[in-house]
Amino acid sequence: MTILVFAPHADDEVLGVGGTIARHAADGENIILAVLTGSGDGDHPIWPKSLWEVIRHECIESSKILGIEEVIFENLPAACLDSTASWQINKAIECILQKVQPCTVYVPFFHDLHKDHAAIAYGVHVATRSYLKSASSIQKILAYETLSETHVAPPYPGFAFQPNVFVNIDATIDLKIRAMKAYESQLQPDGLPRSLSTIQALATFRGANIATSAAEAFMLIGDYWR
């Protein structure tokens, strides 16, 4: 069984799906991570290209900890997807889906504050329409929550992250924490969203939904018995 995780930026996969990825790996499933953004073509308007060399190295090390078999790096311009043509984003996503042929897909929540997340989620939803031949391998699509993005969007009615799938990660929360430690350049101090203490706190809170010490939460987007 092949699991495909779409991450707008390297480290989103750990924040949203890290413990669940490790569970999939422990069950012998093949996990592929697709990180969609980078410096883009030419000079990035905000960050130097050298930053991505650091982050991608951290991503590879983090992925080893979680048991990810392969990391696919695309190079859509980070923090610029609101001004990137939809067809370019969709094409990158479609090519990955055709290559991987996943059974399960994890995707960021469409209404995250970060517009990169929304653009990637939209592209995945377009490419995984259940009647498309290109999506015929997919059995399940789940949206994950990302600390610092999912719960800080304006309170528009009906757009909240309301999970209905919970995964026990009691046995893998330590791997999730270790994987996030590998992202040394992205970690924040305690009291901020992308800190180890906040990651643990969210896992504890989500665990309370299913009477476990730690869990990750998802919204079921599609479940297909073909």
C-alpha cells in the first residue's frame, strides 16, 4: 500500500502527519513525501536559495526518522503560490499522482491561513476527483492540521477544521518529536506554535478525543470502495 503526503513546505508533513506516517511505516506501507515549494525559478523575492539547501537536508534527515521511503522535491515558489498560475500547480500535482499511484493521500486543510496551503489543497482536490482515471488508485483522502496555519485563519462560519478521523500515535509521538528536532532551522521556542512543547500539547489534546495519550486528527475528504 502506498501512502502519499503532500506538504506545501518541508516540515508541514511532520507537524500534521508525523506520528501517522511512522505508524504507516511500522505497518510496512510505502510512504512517499512530496514537498511542493522551493526557491522557484530565478531569485526568490524573500529568501536566498541557500536556505532550501539547509531545509531540504533537514527534510531528508527527518524523513529517515519517520520511515519515509522517498522524498519528491518540486520547486514552486514558496509564499508566492497566490500569484502562480493554477495550471502550473495542478500540473506538478498531477505528475506526482501519476508517478506514485497512491492508495491514501494526505493533504493540507484548504482553509489554512497560508495561501500556499490553500493552493496545494485546491490542486490536489482538482487532481483527485473520484471519477478521473488518474485518481483510480486512490481509496482515501485526508486533510491534516498544521500548527501556526490551520487555527489562525479568520473565523468564517463553516470553514473551521473539524476532524472526524483520529489516529492513535502513542507509540510514535517520540518519533514525531525527533523528526521535528531534525528541522533545526524551523523550530520555534516554547510558547510559539512550531515548538516541541506545542506539538506535544496538540497531540495530547487530540488524544483525549479517543482516550489515548497522543493522537493526530484529520478531516476525511473522500473514502472510495471501488
